[in-house]
Amino acid sequence: MASKKLQLDTLRSVALFSGCTNKELEKVARASDEITMTAGTLIVDQGQTGREAFVILDGEVTVKRNGRKVATLGPGNIVGELSLLDHGPRTATAVCDTACTLLVIDQRRFLS
């Protein structure tokens, strides 16, 4: 399990949260759950409805849109952030390239 300091430092490096105060970042961290996923695990699937975002604490994730690789993400990146704001379909697929530690931010908890 990642330390609270690592969680806060990682959240601070995410563009979406870069303007947040320490107190606000602590609220986001409390509204999050830390999970681990093995290499090859599907995080989000393009076209499916999402209700959470994933902040990468450790590991690498490949993002594909329409089957074509568009990015490789690592610690400090976020996947599925649009789902925190709307109930629309996922715009890309994300799969763990390595074992990953992620913070899951549920939309309901985030909005509260």
C-alpha cells in the first residue's frame, strides 16, 4: 500500500488536481481506494460507461483508441477522468502493461 505522502504527491502531479490545495487533495485521497492490478488487466474499455477514474501510482498502462496505441502512461497520469464529470462512454481502452497500483476515484464520492 502506498503511503499517504505518495498518494498526495501523485495527485498533485495530475493536471486535473494541480490547482488543488493540500486540504482538497486530502479529500480526494480519502474519496479514493487503492487497488493493485496484474499485467494484462483491462482497466477501462472503450465504449463502455464509466463512473470512476484511475490515478496511476505505480506501473505502466497502454491506452488504445479504436485499437491503435495512443499513449503509454505511468505514475502521475490519470485514466478515465471524463467519467468524473459525465456518464458518457469511455473514449479509449486502457490495459496494465505491468503490475499496477492505482487510486480509484468513484464519481459519486468525488462529487460529494
